[in-house]
Amino acid sequence: MRNLASVSGLVDDFATRPGSEAFVFTFFDPYALGLGLAEEALAFLQREGFHVVDRRFVQYTQSTIEAVYSPNRPIAVDKTWAVPSEIYLLEPSCALLLHTPGRSACAAFKALKGSADPRKRSPHHLRSRLQAPTRALSLMHSSDDTRATLEEAATAFDPRELRLLLASQGQPTRRATSPGQQLPEALVGRAWRPSPMEFLMHLRLRLAEEVELIAPFPEALVGPWREASSQLAALRAEHDASRELYLRGVAHEAPRVAEVVRAGLAHPRRPGMFDYRVEPALIATVLELLHQPALYRETDLTRLIGPLGALVRNAYERVLLRSALQEFE
């Protein structure tokens, strides 16, 4: 459960601050991601003057999704739009903070997306373009006003992250444009076919992006990961070469990983946390495990999957991670 005091302070400081109205919080649900519609929707929004400030994959829980929906309409079983147990709990959603300068982002987004009810929207609306079939499968949510943007964004981003993002006047984070955060066709794992070694390296990059604002990893560590990930992508059909390159990367990262792990384990717990978010200390624990290939076969997969939450995004990636760990004797 989030720290209400930290969210309240965020609202007090930014709800009426000039420029805050240019931000809107939105997320695409697992149904939209599974159909490969998120990037198509973002391309449409970018043509309409929105750009991504930050994005994150979020495994919503019953309590967190109710924190978004219940202020306007108390969730009830007999409501067709009450989807927490039907849609949002299936797999991760893609949460975004968008910015469009010089206007109310919430009002502009609402006008573009159209009603969740297919009978109440026009063909030019985004939901119509994406063929959202019902009120329950409406593909996306966006905040109604600036106060709702702040309160609802705190279900996906830490309040301290939001302070930095709002003060940046729309400056995007690295995570906002990272290839690892994008879904170019269908759900990652269906359109993306990395080798096991490539996935383990890519997982390191996700760890770094998760704590980019609060506990950033040094570029001297992350830069070689990006380079190794690209090299491994070119070696997907060459098992031995991939393994050798991966192990060289593990050896190269050793001094800096030890430093990052120490800093992460000592990092204070972030306020306003929901139970799905990844703490710097958990990131450090997972990174420490990834850095020890000799222990992979003995590693309980839940020690990685549990702390990582939405960073391992679907059943395909869970199987891929398990197979990657079993590659090492």
C-alpha cells in the first residue's frame, strides 16, 4: 500500500503549479499489450502532440487498480467496466506519464481516446481506431485531471520519481525511449526471440532502468551491458559464442557490480511503495544472483521472479529465464 502522506504532499506541491496541467497519466492494459496495440496508440498520440516522459511495466494488484478506479465509480461485480480480476491481474500493464505543452493534457487525451462505451464514440477516436470491443475491454485508462494524474501515477511511479519528472518540464528519461520498454508488434516474448544469454544481459538493463531516477547505476556498468546485448543479438544462432561472450561480460562487470550491490542493499526503503514495485535493495539482490553463473542451476526461480515482478513480463519470459539459468552447469 502506498504512503498516503507522500502522495498528499505531491498533490499539495504540484496540483495547482503552472505547467502541471501539461502532464497526464495513462496505462494500456494486458489485453492491449497482447494484441500489440500499445505502440500503435503511442504513435497516434505522438502525432497529436504528446510525448512520453517516463514509462514502466506494472503488475497491478486488486488494491492498486481499485485505487485508480474507485474514486469515480466504486468497483462492483455487476459493472461491465469493473475489470480488475478479469483483465489487469492477468499480466503487466504499460504505465506512462505523457506531456503535451501549452494545454490541458488530461482534457486533450480524453477528447482523443473517446468513450469506453463503443456506442458513444466516433470513428476518429483512438479507441475506435484500435477497435476496443467493449467497456470492459477498453484497452486504456487516462486520468481525468491534474490531481487524478498525480494520485493515479503514484500507483506506478514512486512519489520521489514523480517530483523529478514533474520538475523536468517534460524531459524524458532513458527508460521512456529504451528499446527494452517498447512493444513493437505483439507482447514481448511473442514478437521478440532473444537467446538465453541475450535475455540475461537484457534483464540487467531492465534492472538499471527500474531504478534510473532513485538509485542509478553507473554508466561504466550499464554501457557495456548495452554493447554486449547488441553483440549477443547478432549471435542468437551461435550457442557457444554467445555463452563465451556472456561470461566475458560477467567477468568485466565484477568490480562495479560489487559496488552497486553494496549501495543498493544500503538504500533506504522508498516511501509510497505498492507491493509490486521493485526496491533498490531487491534490484541489488537480483543483480548479485545474475552475476554468479556458477549458482544459476541451484537458484530457485522464485527468488528472481518474485522480486522482479513486472520486469519478467509474461509466461514466455519466465520459461526463457528458467532455460537460461539451466544453461550453466
